[in-house]
Amino acid sequence: MNSTVSNQKEAAPVVRKYEIGGVLYIVKATVKDGATENAVAKIHRLIQNDLSKQANQN
């Protein structure tokens, strides 16, 4: 087992249900000690990366 993963402590997960356009999404979120970005920053980064990939493919 990877020692980095086994040594990190996780807080209790937050589970939420969202219904968008008739589709039910179940979201489980956890925060690890030592995280360097919050959820908003991470989602922003993921969206920007996805948009960059799409722009490079066209």
C-alpha cells in the first residue's frame, strides 16, 4: 500500500444529493489534511483544463 495514502487522515465525508434536469446526482466530498486548494479552486482548475483540451482539439 502507498504510504502517502495510508498516512493521510480524512474527515468524515459530506454526501449530498442534487437533481439537475431530472437526473439525480449523489456527491461524496472529503477533505484530506494538507490539501493545497479548496473545492472551488479545484473545480475552476478542472473546468479550465477541460476547456483548454477542447480548444486544442479544434
